Amino acid sequence: MWTLYSGIAWSYSKISLSEERELISKAQKGSKKSKDEIVLRHIGFLIFRIRRRVFTRIMRQFGEDLLEETILIVYRKIEGYNLDYHNRQGNPNPVRFASYIWKRIDGFIVDYLRKEMNKPTVPYDEKMM
């Protein structure tokens, strides 16, 4: 599965801030195609964040689930992205979408792994009963 997503990440090149903002604007107005494109353009970023936060052994066990969940987060975060963001001085300050979502993605990864690692394990014999 990682190979499939890595292939998607390589086939979608980075886009300019203005192109990204145009896609998000269309997505917020209801364009499913634009929403999908934003997500596809950020698959590489999601893979990068997962690999950056998770040890290889744990990634083999939970990586696919993490990636699927982070994709859903990206879909939800598109709606909340503020295209009209201004800094404290009141000047327009456009922010790249990846900058907007990276802390949420990292926080989710940590919370997910904490929850999964704290689950009690059931001995093999008890599973059979």
C-alpha cells in the first residue's frame, strides 16, 4: 500500500500558493474534484510526517491506518482553512495548506499511537476461547 501512495505522491508535483488557494476556494464551494486534488497533492506531505514521527517497526504495524486517518483529516481541514487570513497588523498573510495542517497531523499521529500502544494485549490462548 505504501508503494501505491508513494506513486501518487510522485505523480503530483508541488503547486504554487496561488494555485493551491484557487483549488481550496473551489473545494470550499463544493467542488469534489478540487477537494480530491488538494488531498492528492498532500499525500507526499502526509507520508513524510508519518515517517518523521514514527519508528519503522511501529510504522509497519500502524502506518496504513495512520495514512488513511490523516487523509480524512485533510478532507475536514479544507473546510476550515481561512483564505482571508490576516496577520496581527491586519495585512493579508496567505499560509500554505501544509503549514496549516502539519501540527494537527503530528498531534493526531502521537494521540493515535499513544492510544494503540496503551491497549491491553490479550494472550493468544484467551483469543481462542
